[in-house]
Amino acid sequence: MSPRKIDQEKLRNALDGQLVALDEPPYDGPAAALPDVLVAAVLTAYDRGQQPEREAARQAVRHLLDRLAAAAPGRTVEVRVPPYAAVQAVPGPRHTRGTPPNVVETDGRTWIELATGRLTWAQAMADGRVSASGSRADLSEHLPL
């Protein structure tokens, strides 16, 4: 599965919307850095006790899910972050029909924290912030990204 094509305009609009909500100036850096700067802005919102802008959170989650799919290509585990996105990743037996046998589900904030290394897989599991079912649903060797 190839990663989603990044719409630079949507990414920039989401980032600028988040920066405005944080009382910061619009982004004027290179386009290549947009996804990572957006993730940082969403984390800043969480750090300040704010809910990030919906589109900013969605774009950040999608970017990090795409990075997981690129870093651990395969179709063995379905990683779901409702309501934002889902990907299939991790090499191994391919799932083709019905409910996948290996599913990881979590919320957007937890996914972003896992993907960036702010939260470990073990901590998230112990706190009940991740639901993981199936023998291959442990993502600890693939995180942080």
C-alpha cells in the first residue's frame, strides 16, 4: 500500500489554523518540514491543555500513520485512530477479508505521543490507552517513528 499523497495546501492551512489558535504567527518555512512542524504544533496545543484544531490533529495523525506504513510495510496489523484514519502495516501474513485478526486502536493524542516517543507502548498498554488484539498487534518494535 503506497502512502497517501500529501496535499501541501491542506497541510499548510491546517498548520496555520493551529498556529493561530496557539497565538503564533503563520508558518513561513520550507514545505518539506510542514508535516513535522504540524505534529509539533498539535503537541504544543496538548501541552497547553488545549484541544488541537480538528484538521490539524487529523493531518498530524495521518502523517504519522503513513510514516508507520512506510517504516513497517505490510498488511498484518490494522492500526485505527478514529475518527481520523487507519492503515495496514507490519510484514507478515496478509489479511484480506472481514475483521483483521491483528488490530490496534487508539485516540489521536495517544497515537501522536506514541509515534513521537513521548509515550512508550508499555505505558500506553498499562494505562489502557491502546486496545491491541491479535498475536502480532504489539507495535513496540516500530515505535517511536
